[in-house]
Amino acid sequence: MSDVAEETRHRIETAGRAARAASKRLALLSRAEKDTALLTLADAVEAASATIVAANEEDLARGAAGGMSESLQDRLRMTPERVTQVAQALRDVAALPDPVGEVTRGNTLANGLQIKQVRVPMGVVGMIYEARPNVTVDAAGLGLKSGNAMILRGGSAAAATNAAIVEALRASYEQQGLPADAVQLLDGGHDDVTALITARGLVDLVIPRGGAALIEAVVTGSSVPVIETGTGNVHVYVDRAADLDMALDITVNSKTHRPSVCNAAESLLVHADVVETFLPRVLTELAQRGVVLHADERAAALAGGVATQPVTDEAWGTEFHGLEMSVGVVDSLDGAIAHIDGYSTHHTDCIVTEDRAAARTFAAQVDSAVVMINASTRFTDGGEFGFGAEIGISTQKLHARGPMALAELTTTKWIVDGDGQIR
């Protein structure tokens, strides 16, 4: 092992041991103590708003000079309003029930043993993410409420912003007499990521949040358990029985409300029975909002003069993160489900229909973490689900799936209470 790699390994192990000690302290806090701490953290973030925004402007300027896309800049940007929003997310988390200590099941056996399964913190959670500094605040807040210490490794694009946020959080922890190492920020390169995801025994769980390449690298390289927060190749399917005014509103909102995020729609599928009525309307509306349209031959023929590009297999499989959308015509509900099955990243997929049987079939057969029926895909969000903040949208099937909030950051243990029973 090189001197550099050895130094990195030692530094991550030191961080892991400090986080473990902090997690032991957090595990003893009552709900009232955690909620008070969260409200104090929210105040600290707001008080540091000017510093955070100034640091963010440095990151944005560096990103723009390096050719960062506008969609990535949007995810990176922290205005005073967004700082207020992330501080409010901490207050929202404080208002939620504490998952720690919840009894998920239990009973008394015939021999008198009382057994119960209880939610407990994971312990130490490593979070690896890209240009979303709001994740820094959300991770810290959810970690505190669920009793977990967080080791954060944000992307270099948001380095100054994340450093300013974590400085404010750690200072607040210290002022409250709580362990500042409950939240730590790694500022090294890829060696830090490698060391973090292989720190088995010190780190209990790793959560990657970002593009497909980041997630794949963490999943394949980690010896620590991983929860995938996958990419969002999200579909809207307009069924033959759809309310077309509703379908228009849902499609436009799903695509254009905030196109840079993972729950924005990337593909539109329309049943052949309604394409002549619906496609000219929706494509005109999308084009007026600046959406570049990749259409199959049948959709392009009904575009009503709207400019389209031929859709490719690559486009069908792309999470655009911007104002682009693939559009196609399908002959049946089964055809829509088959298409989604071939291209979906199992994040969120939507059907617009007044046919409840079609809705039930779609919900049962589309294998995604969230299925929307007559609602915008933009609702796939921990805050919108009433969870406060979220750590990400899990697209895998073990332990947690969909928006990950407090309960998803816990595991369980069995407590068996006896009075001398022997076997």
C-alpha cells in the first residue's frame, strides 16, 4: 500500500471511530433532546446563510468556468430562499415521530418469554453524493433524529458550500454539548471514497446518491452494505381512458417543474386511441416551454408542426436532467408496461387513466419504487410524502425502497425479556 493510500486509510478509520463514539451518544438521546437539537441546528443554518451563499457562489463560478451544465448548476445553487428551505426541513424532521424504540412486532410465548422487535439506529452511515448541498443538511438532520452519525463525502463541485454548511452544523453541535463528530465531511479525492466504502466494521451502511456512474462504482466497490438511490428514467403513460386535460397538466408538470431532478419525467408514452387528440396539444405545450422532443415515427407524424428529433434507443434510456423528453405511441396498456420494463430505472412511473382496472394492472406490473396514478411524478419526494427530509430515493428492493427517511435509517433488534426460563 502506498504512503498516500495508507494515510487516507488511517484518516478514514479515525473518522469512523469518532463517528462510532458519537453514534453511541446519539443513541441515548430522548426524542425531546433530539428535537431541540434539530431546531437549534435549523437556526444555525439560517444564521450562516450569508456565508453559505457566498461559498456557493464560489462553487457556481468555478462550475460555470469549467463548463458545468445549467441543470447541474441548478442542483448546486443555494440561494437565501433555498437555505431557508433546508433549515425548514430540519424543523419538519423535528416535528416527526421518533422511529427509535418503535416496537414493530412482539408477543409473549407459552413459556412466558416476552419478545419484541424494536427499531434501533444503524450506527454510522456514509453518504456519497454529488452537486446537491441540500443533501448535506438533510443527511445531518435525518441522521440526528434516527440516532446515526453521518460521514459525508460530497462532490467537488459543491466543496465550498458543503464545508460552510458542515462548519455551521458542527459548531452548533458543540455549542449544545453534543458530539460534533455526529456529522463529518470528507474533503479528499477518490481515495477517500474507496476507504469509506471498504471501512467494514466502522461504517454500517453506505448510501450513494448521484448519477449512474457514481452509484455503480459504489455498489461494485463496496464491502460495506449499500442502499442504492438510483437514477430516474421516469415515464408518464397516457392511457386510452385518460382525462386528457389532466394528462396535459401532469405531463407538463412532471417534465418542466424542475427538470434537473431525479423525479422529473424523461419519457412520454401515449395510447394510440388518443394520440390524434392529445399529442398535438401536449407537444405544443412542451415545445413552448423549451423542451427538446425525441419522437418515434408515429408521434412525429402527429406533432402538429412542432419540431422533433428521431428518438433513439439511447434516448429512451437517458435521464436527461434537463428540458428534453422522449415521446412514443403504444397500442395497448401491455405495450406501455413492456416499454417501461425495458427502459425504466425503477424509480417512478406514472399512468393517467380513468379506468381503475387499467390503473390496478399498471400498479401491479410496473416494477418501480413508486407508481403514480393520476398524479405528477414530481411528488416522489420525502417531503411531499410527509417524511420531512429524505436521504434519497431507493430503487433497490432490500430493506428500503422509495423515499428514504427516518424509518429507513434504522434497523431492528430483538429484545427477549424473561424471568429465569431455560431451554
